[in-house]
Amino acid sequence: MSYTYDPENIFAKILRGEIPNDTVLETEHALAFRDIMPQAPVHVLVIPKGAYVNYDHFAQEASDAEIIGFNRMIGQVCRMENVSPGDGDTGYRLIANAGADGVQDVPHLHVHILGGRGLGRMLNPA
Ligand code: DGP
């Protein structure tokens, strides 16, 4: 499997500092920022800094350090945004859309962290 990454996608521009963002957290390997069209009171996107199109691309080609850094940031943001049920808060949902069926609009891996309200069942009926 080979993956093609478009360096002109909007999140690549955010990572290069060409477009502003509302940063929640930044580390060596990952960036978390608020979604421009929030669908819940908490709606944060977490992206790796490397050029990965989607989750399976990342899982196949990222280094162990990138994978650990990305995943640790997701957990950290859940705690920072006070949605971690382990901390007595009300919970969250992680979504990583990929490709056409996943309705992925931005072709740079991102995990949506959604919370702060009841989110309903996982999928709408097709
Ligand atoms: P997806 O369908 O999973 O690819 O969702 C892409 C999300 O990215 C969508 O919720 C809106 C958000 N988004 C798109 N452009 C920008 C932007 O320029 N800044 C920020 N913060 N979010 C954006």
C-alpha cells in the first residue's frame, strides 16, 4: 500500500504557520487545536506533525515516538478539556474519518475529540 500526501492541505498550512489556529497543546510530534466549525462544546482536533494522510498510513509508517506522542496527546487533551470520565467528567468520543466513505474533508490525519454534551449513538442510520 502506498499513500500520497498533499502538502497543500489546510492542516499542512496550519503546521507551517501559514494559517492561524486556536492551539490547545503542542509537542514535538503533535498539535491540538480547536475545530473551526465546532459540533460540540468541546471539539478539538489532534494531528501528528508528520505528513500522514490517515490513520492506517500513520500506523504503517510513523515512528514509535510519533505514535506514542500522538496518542498521549489525545489522552492529555481529554483530561485538559475536562471530558475524561476517569476524572469524573461526562465523557467524549474520538473520530478519525478516512477517505470518501468516512467523509474525510482534510487529507491530513486528524482525530476529533468531541464532548461537553450527549453525543447520541455512534452512527446515524445510513
Ligand atoms: P473531516 O471531515 O474529518 O476531514 O473534518 C475536518 C474538520 O476540520 C472539520 O470539522 C472542520 C475542520 N477545519 C477545516 N478547516 C479548518 C481550519 O482552517 N481550521 C480549523 N481549526 N479547523 C478546520
